[in-house]
Amino acid sequence: MNPNNEHSSITDATVSAAYREIATEIPPSRLDDIVLRNAADETRQTRGIAGYLYSFRRPLAFAATLVLALGIVLQFDSVLTGTALNSSNGISGPGDASAGAGNTSAVVDANAKHIQEQMKQSERNMTEDLLRQPTTDTTKLKPARSCGKERRASAELWWACVTDLERNGRHDAAAHERELLTNTYPDFLPAE
Amino acid sequence: MRNPADDTALMLRYKDGDTSAFEVLYRRHNDALYRYLLRLCRNQHTAEDLYQETWSKIVRSRSRYQPRAKFTTFLYRVAHNCFIDSIRRNKRHDVESVADPDATAHPADEQAVIVDKGKARARLESALLLLPDEQRDVFLLHEEAGLSLDTIAFVTGAPRETVKSRLRYAVRKLKNAMLDATMNSVEGKQGRLQE
């Protein structure tokens, strides 16, 4: 059935017209005032709290993302710092320390410097210990050769090498070479 | 005829904080909603309470408002639900609601009103007040809100055919009440003439 025909078959124009005549009531003005005041209050209230926050939702979301990302980076740094500290205690080699030093964090940088200092100090101590060893025992002490095979080809060349070492301030190496020269050529007398 | 999109646009403007848009919307619907609740409740104080409650719910729901249906549908659905809740809260409401208007005497406090109006219209109003709640609800939604059968079915939550049946019964009862009043009036005049 067509909706219009259906509608007209149910409703009655006389009844509708009669109802229109009796339906003349309007709400009291005090109710209008209450409703409209509530509507205005609701707008103000929402604008005051949630509405204000709602207008800042994008900056707030951006700030929250930044804070979260920073938190993750700091957490990651603290994990790396822990690794670097372990390496400074002798657990890992200098490669780990240099990895820690590669970070931008000041803590990690300071730790890497500390490790480098420790390594340099350790190297210095080792060198000093080696130099403090008695030099008479040539089988134990084998410092790097200062004069090569060519320069040891004759006593004169060897002596020239010792002189160069002395001139360059390598007194220990010069003394060592001189001793070897004396042992090898006991009758050699250097020219004045 | 009112453009329903205008109501939706006004509600969306109010959602964005435009109070003047709500006032326009309110002025459009306040009278019809008031009469709907007044006749549905048959009690002025209850009607006024429900009227405020309905608008209050509309106002509070503005931030969640989505234009899925016409604003009128939304408004009268809220009002209908407020009325149903009111019935549940107040069990005293269901007195005489199923009584036949022709078998029941007019309430004494309505006699004064009847004097001022034509007998047929007075009889119509009385018969309307004595309709069962469901029939009166459907009739008022049709007459005051101008809702279609489908929309009334959505608002009341009843099947469409049930709504159609209720509206037909309501209209028939009201028409009979008006005819009876006319017949009584004619018979009265004839009786006076014979005397």
C-alpha cells in the first residue's frame, strides 16, 4: 500500500483539526528560562574544562609523544651506560668503551673518557715496568731493536746508530745498543 | 515544512558551543514537546518535570551528538524514554489508563474546561486523556511531532504494525467520542423542541 493512502486510511482530518484547536498550550516562560540557562551553563562549563583541553588536544598529543620518545631514549642510554661501566671494570675490552663513547649522552662521554684515561695509564705503567727491568739479562728483556741489521753491519755504522739514538734523546735504547756493540766488538774504539 | 537538516545543523552548531543555535532549536520544538508530555502524562507537574529532564538530556548529550537521525526523532525518543522511566518510578500512574472513555464519567475538575469549549472538542480532549498510554503516545507523536509510522515505531520501540494498529484505534475512539457528543447535542435539541 502506498504510504500516503495508508496514512489517510488511518488518520482522520476531522479529529486532527479538532485536536489542533484544543492543542494550544505553551510551556511556562520559567521553564524556557531554566532550559536555556542550563544550555548556556553546559556550554560554558564544557568550554571551561574539557573544551579548553579539547582545543589543545593536538599540541598535548605532540608533547606527550615527545616525552615518551625522550623517556625511551633515556632508558636506552641508561642500559648502555650500565654496559660501559661493566666494561670499565675489566669485563669487556676497549671496543665496548668506544661504543659507549659514541653516544651523545654526557654520562656516556664522561665514562668513555674515563676508560681511555685508564687505558693510557695502564699502557704507561706497563712501559715503565718493562723499562725498570734489569737490562743485563738480554734473554728476558728484549726491547724493540733500535738499530737494524744494515746499521749493525760494521762497528762504525753501529756506533753511528748509537750516536743518533743519543742525539734523539733515546738514551736507554742508545745504552742498550752500545752494550750490544761492546759485546760484539770488544776491541772497537769509537773515533773522537 | 521545516527542513530537518536545519535542526541537525543547529544541533551541530550547539555542539561546537553556539548557544544561540540551541535557542533557535528550542523555540522550534518547545511548544509541541510540552503539549506532547502534558497530554501523555495527564499531570502538569509531572509533564513539566519530564519536559525539563528531556531538554536537560539533550543539552548534556551535545558533545556526543551524531546526526544519525532527524533531530525530531532524537528529541521525542528521549522524551518517550523519560516518560517510560517516570512510569516505572511512579507506579501510581497507571490508574484508569485502560478504561473505555465511553464507559467512564468525565473527571469533575475537567467540567469547567468543557463549559468554555465546544462539546465535541471537549469530548475529544476527555477521550484523549482516557486513551491507553500506548495509543495516546502514538497519537500525540503523530499529531504533535508529525512523525511517520516508521519513526514512531523507532521512537517507541514497537513494531510498525503495532504502531499502525494503535494509531487506528486511537483515531477511531476519538472520532466516536466526537460523534457521540454531536449526536447527544442533536438529540438534546430535538428533545427540547418536542417539549
